[in-house]
Amino acid sequence: MTTEMMNIREMCDAFDVTPRTLRFYESKELLFPTREGQKRLFSKRDRARLKLILRGKRFGFSLEEIRQLLDLYHMDDGQEAQLSKTYVTAERHLADMEAQRAELDEAISELKQQMAWGAAKLAELGLRKTDAA
């Protein structure tokens, strides 16, 4: 990724995405590749944006949230607005993820209890069958 411009195949290989994904992000105005005929060329800026898009998606940010955060980059405030908004959004997503984890932990605990009960019942039934034989 040291070259200034990358074609769609190089972007796909570098970021483990499909051409369809890149075209989708372009259609949503998250990426802005240069066109040479039918060929799309992605700049360093596009690569940085894609990295942030993929990270945001991994953290559960919506594409609209990601777009809003990326659009704040060009404000003349030393990125204060972008960082502040990103932090607030991240706090909200972290709280959601922690709540989901708590729910999942509870469900896992309940499932383990039910499985232990089921195993005990199966063992009891297995003993009864061998006693009857």
C-alpha cells in the first residue's frame, strides 16, 4: 500500500473486501475514487476512510453515523468536533455492547443450568433402564 493510487483489486486484497463492497461505499458517498474510464483508482484518503469505515462497522456504527463522523474531518477545529462526536457515539455503542454481553452471559448461564438438569435426568433415566433389565 505504498503506491499513491490503488485499483479496486488492490483495495480488495489490502482490506479483505469485495468489489461490490467498495462500489456500495462509493454509492453511499463514503468513498470517492478517481475514475479513469471504467477504472476506479483509490487514493490514500480513500484508504484511510475505508479503514475507518470498516472499524466503525466492526464497532456497530451505522453507515450514517460513519458518514457523519467522516464529514466532520474537514472542519477547521483541529478535529475537535470529529473526535468529540466519535467519543459520544463510541460511548453509546460500548454501553449497548456491554448490555448485549450481559444478556448473553445470562443466557449462557441459564442454558448451562438446563443442560446440567437434562444430563442429570438422562443419567437417572439411564440408571432406571439398566435397573429394569
